Amino acid sequence: MTADMNNAELILNAAGKLNPKTLWVVVSQGGTVKTDSRIPFSLVRTMLKLGRSFSPLISQFGGGMSKEDLLAIIETVDVDEILTALASDGARLPYALVDMIDQSGQHIRVTLE
């Protein structure tokens, strides 16, 4: 990897998957930005791993889902598999995971950079 490569050019790593550096979350409404956060992707990976160890506590926040269903979702999330699948489908960085307007009119955008 050369020093002159920027995030848009750093598309695939040696394993053939996207190699994001950050997860960027922007929430806006009526042209006003309410949230603009960049989270290091290494922290996202760590939090998903930690989530597995705290998964029994998550059932109280699961919106009515059973503990077993929540555990199944958390335990099956494989970030590397998702990144490899995106890359094999031709995805390039930056890549918008979510770009939507919710019922209250908020524009929500979650991007891998």
C-alpha cells in the first residue's frame, strides 16, 4: 500500500474484501445536520465481538424479539464475510450501506469509507 492512496482508491485488501477505515453516520432533517459521526471501523469490529459476550443483556432492548433470536443474529454477523460479498459484487469505497428517509422525514445515511 502506497502513501498516496486515499480511501476512494483503497478498494480491496489482499484478501479480496473491502477495507473500510471508518463507518460514517449522518442524520439530517430539513437541510440541518443532526448527527455527523465517523467511527473507526476497527472499533465497529471490536464492538460486534463484544456484543456477542453481552448478548444475554440485549434481550431487554430487542423490541419484542426472543433472546434466542437476538443471539442467533448477533452470533451470525461476520463482518469479513459481508465485506467480501460486497467486494465480489463490485462494491467500491465509499459505499452507502443505508440511505433512506424515515417516517419523520429524517435522512439517514450510513457509509463505509
